[in-house]
Amino acid sequence: MVAALIPETSEYKDRVLFTNPIQVDRQLLVQRVGDSTTIISKQYQLANDTIFLPKNSPYKMLISNLSSQIADTIYVAELKNTTAEVAVKMVADGIIKHTICSESCAANMKKRYPNLIISVPVGFQQSTSWAVPKKSIELHKKLNEFLSEFIGSAEYWELYRKYY
């Protein structure tokens, strides 16, 4: 079981069973205030630019789709042994120029790093869920029963406020 907020993509749906959605989120471009380069304000301005993502990020497909939509190349550089949060910190520290993360992650990280700009969406709103192997049908059923009761409860909102 993967108990993380994974965006539901067609690529992953072929390999895993997603639980009922835990939240709906969208992905945002993360960049730094005061960077010597131009601040991106529109998606098409990413043409011929590079987005840094954790290796095997589900957002790699999103960038590929966006690249097709703007009819220009957006390069992806994969960061080994890192997470979205570490990539965001690397942007804040000026180590990398851009990354992408969920809106909830971006808002949380902006509290720690006020020099971030997180205003450019790079995708539509998307359900995020936990995932289990396709063969784990009983576990999938039990998790959905649990989530149906838990999401919206006082305990859920306490955890949500603490971490998001």
C-alpha cells in the first residue's frame, strides 16, 4: 500500500487500484522571487525551459502533456533520491530554477519559504488517493470503507490542519 497523496493518472490506473479520493488538488509551478531570470506567469513561457522533478514523479507525464499543448519543448530533469518538498527547498535556496508540486504542498512550503512564487497552475484539478496493488481487492475495499468514514471527521480535519 502507498499511503501518500498520489495523483490519479491513466498511467498509474493501469498498474494500481486507487482508493476513494482523499482530496482534490492541482499542480503548481514553483519558482523563486528575485531570481535573475524571468518570472514565469503563463504556461507557454515554459517553452525551452527545464522543470526539475523527483525521479519517477507522476508530474513527468503532466509536463509532457503541457509541452504538447503549448507546441514546444519543456525539458524535465529528474532529481535522484529526493521528494517534492526537497525540490521546493532547492528552488527556495536557488539551487534549481523550477519544480512542480501539489497546491497543498506548495502552500505549506510557502509558509516556510516566503521567497517562493506558487501562482502558475500547470494542470487541472485532480483527485489524489492512496494506492494498492491491483490484486489487493480486499485491502482496497477495507481502505475505502475506512476513508468513507474518516474523511470529513474531526480527526481528519485535525490532521489536515496540522500537515497542510
